[in-house]
Amino acid sequence: MNLLQTMQAGWLNWLLPSYCAGCNQKRAHPNHPLCYQCLSELPATDYEAQTGHALEQLFWGRIPLQSVTATWYLKPASSLQHCMHQLKYNHRPGIGVYLGSVAGKRMKQQNPSHHFDALIPLPLHPSKKRKRGYNQAERICQGFAQATGIPVWDQIVQRNQSTETQTRKDRAQRWNNMEGKFSLHNTKPAINKHLLLVDDVLTTGATLEACGQTLLQIPGVQLSLFTLAYTENR
């Protein structure tokens, strides 16, 4: 950004101030949805450089995975929870792109040995995507791809049926609600590849597990999971 563009951005932010998606306070830069304080205070899991952590243990005996990572803990009434709500329900797709980029940079810095051939956004049913206007997982992948150079493949797996909300269901109920809801399409590019399945928030992991089991039907596939946030209140 040259000096003129910097001055123009400053004047625009003064005339039409934007507010942080986390704390709703005035922020300095019009292209960042979070203020610097909220971004610095996000509770990092540091799972990128660890193995055998609690999130990996959640899937032990359920699905064969190469790695499981979430960048931040999701705590009630936190700035990150406010961000996730706005990303999904207040038509703020840029939050997903921005946080995906930050998370991708962290992954690249903390564990450069991680190698993924493609990012797979957890699919939404077409009716829900039309209603929302976008798939938040695709926007997260967009930012992650910008930071890492890993391509996004959004046509490999699709959701066949729209499901009722998972919010008030336990793990068994969530799994029953998701069973058989995904199908594969155009799988040839994914044969013998290491895929990173991406979503916004992980709670019980039932939806990611169901989609992951479908992806593992592709010959030779290795699978890892990534979400921006992880809530321990399951």
C-alpha cells in the first residue's frame, strides 16, 4: 500500500469507522475485522506443534486421522464467540477469510513439516448455503490457502440432506443426525492424497467424523482435520 492509499484508508476509517467483530470497539484498519487487542488475546491451543493432545484423543477409536488441529479455544461470551456468530449468522464472510489466514500462518510457522495436498471445506447443504449466502468453511479455506498456498477442493464431497441443528444434541444424537448425509463426487484428483477437512468450530466432532468417513472411502486417502476453534464444553 503506497502513501496515498494509506491516507485514503485512514480518512475512510475516520469518516466511516468500522468496529471490531470481537469487542465492538473502533479499530484502526478497515480491512481487519478484529482489533489488535482482541486478536492478541485469542486463547491459542498451540496444538499445531503437538501430538496426542485432547483434541486428537477425542477421535481415537472413531476414525483414522493423521492429525487434528484447532487454532483457538472457544469460550462462552468471548470475542471469538462473537466473531463466530457474526461469521455464520450476520453475513460477515470476511471474518472467516481473515481468521483462516491467521490460522494458516500459525500452522505454517509452528509446524512446517505438515504437508497437505488440498483443503476440503465441510460442505453445507445447497439450501442452507443459499439462505446464508456462502459456506463459512469455504471462506476459512480461502484465507488458509492465501497463507499456505494449499489449493481448495470444494467439489470432492457434497452434503445430500439438510440436517436439523446440532446445538442441543449429545455426541450419539449428533452422529445419528449426520449418518449418510455426505456423498463423493469427482474423486479422481484425491486418490492417494493427504486431505485437510476444514470447518469453523469443533464440539463433539460428529459432523466432521461423518464427512471424514466418507472421504476415507477414496482409495489411498490420508485425512486430517482442522477447525478455527474448539469448545471443551461438550
